[in-house]
Amino acid sequence: MSEHAIDSPEALAQVLILAVVADTEFDARELAILDELDAYARLGTTREAFLRQALAHAQSTRLGERGYLRMSDIAQIDAALEAVRDPAKRLLVCRLAASVITADGRVHDVERLVFDHMLCRWGLTRSMVSRAMLADRWPATA
């Protein structure tokens, strides 16, 4: 089980961080897209708190050094995913993750593995995430 409370800002951030640091690189373009999307406020945290959490996690995870996920990696990912139960929050995290992993113009194999695992575990599809991204860009008018 995750060390964070269910649906807490830290739990949401932890899952997004898994996608951000999966390739072991923390690219400036990834931070720029998070800033542009106001991701920190949407997660209920601050940029500083997110970066502290991300740096602590990046030092303990080396997923990007392999092109596959080990059972221990999957267990770690599943523990983080279990702490996010609200369907809207799950979709938000996946929507932000999709933007982050494409921010550098290339989706690394391990990033895709983590993202696809998130979708599968949460019962989401890429189409659902795409629709959420479009809704962000062009919200319905009242």
C-alpha cells in the first residue's frame, strides 16, 4: 500500500511522478508542460512540494535503465495506483502523464510501459485520456 492517504494530493503527485521519472530523466520540457497545465494546483499541491517529492523518488527508482518492468517495479507502481481511487482524479493524473511523457518529443519504452500499466489497472483507455485532453483545451461553453 502507498504511504499516502487515499486521493490525497501527495498520492496523485506520486503517480504522476512515476510517469515523469520513469525514464530516469527529468527534462525541462516536462516541467514546462506541468507549469503550462497548472498541474500542481490541479493536483492540490505546490510546484516546490512536487519537485521535492519527485527528486526523492527519482533517486530511489531506476526504471529507465531497463526496457521492461520487473515484478518489484509493478508492485511499486500498483501501490501508488491503489492510493488514487476517485475516477476523476485517475483521469486527471493520466491526462497530465500523457502530456508529460510526450513533452520531450519522444515516448521512451519504459514511459509507455508505466503509462499503459496505469491505464490498464485503472480501467481507462487512451481514447478516454484523449477526450479529457481535448476537454481541457476546449471546454464546453454554457
